Amino acid sequence: MKEQWLKWQEQFLTLPENRRRFWMLFVIAIVLYIGVWMSLLPLYNEISTAQARQQQQQSQLVGMERELASIQRSLAGDPAAALRRNIEQLQERLARIDTELEASSSYVGAADNREFLKQLLAAADGVTIQSALAMPVEVVYQDQDQPDTAIYKHRLQVKLTGTYFAVQQYFAKLDKLPWTFYWQSMDYSVRTHPHGDVLIELYTLSLERNYVAS
């Protein structure tokens, strides 16, 4: 191989100077071309991969835009779709609230309130009822989109007189009544020992605005 190389070298040196210069430039150009190509090949591959990824993303974007346009056309073709969805959401909300309230509260109707008031007065054994006043009704909950659906709070203010133990027994009788009511407030003040004045406020929850049935 060395002898062959020396032979080529001798033949090269026998060439005219202009021919030697041409072949030297040609070899240098080939070496530079191969060097540049080998260094740029990884960059070319990276650019090709990025272009392929971009084309894939562009295709996905076009597909999503077409799907969105199809949905928009469907909604445009049904003007009541949005209204129906709103109604369904409100119905679900109302059902959820009703379930929560039924689990935590018991409603007392107007007819039951009348009977509850009678039993409240009848249980006053040992105490004297001075007054029983129905306070203004309060709205606990009302759906703005369904005005007929509401929950009302009926308060009853009772003023009575009796001894401490008689009042205590009266409260125990009230707790045994079959209706669900809640204690709003109580104020006890001694007037002449052993008697005292008691001002209590009770309330019931109802689906009817009227406190008692007419």
C-alpha cells in the first residue's frame, strides 16, 4: 500500500503545475464537502423531526377546529338547547336543596300551626300565658326563577308568668309535642319571688306563607 502511495505521489509530481493545483483544490473541496455534510446532518435531521411534529400538531388543530365548528352549528340549530340546560341545572339544584332541607328540618303546615298553638296554650299548667303574638313571616329560601317555591319561617312570641320549676316543667311539656319547632330566644326575669316573667320566641318552618289555615 505504501509503494502504491509513493507511485501515485511520483505520478502526481510529474504532472504540470496547473494540473497539480486543480487536483489539490478538488481534493480539498471534497474533504470540505464531506466535513460540512457530516456536521450539518444532525441539524438537518432535527429540523426534519420538528417540521414533522409541527405538521402533526397543525393537523390536530384543524381537527379540533372542525369539531368545534360542528358543535357550534348544532347549538345554532337548536336555540332552546341552552335554555334546557339551564332549566335542568336549576332543577338539580332545587332537588339537592330540598333533599338537604328534608334531611335536617321538618315542615309544619298552616293547619298544624293552628293545632300547635292550641297545644302550646293547653300545656300551660302551673304557668299563666300573658300573650301569644305571631311575628312577621320570614323567607328562609326562595328560588328566583321559581317564585312559588319558598320556605318560610313562622315566629311566635309568648309571654308567660310562673315559678322557676313551673316554667321548667312547661318547657319539658313543649319538648314532647309532636311538631318540630325551634327555640329562637328566651328571657327570664324575676318579678316577685318565686314568680318570674318569661319571654320566649319559637319558630317553625313551613312551605306555606300563612301562619295558620284560614
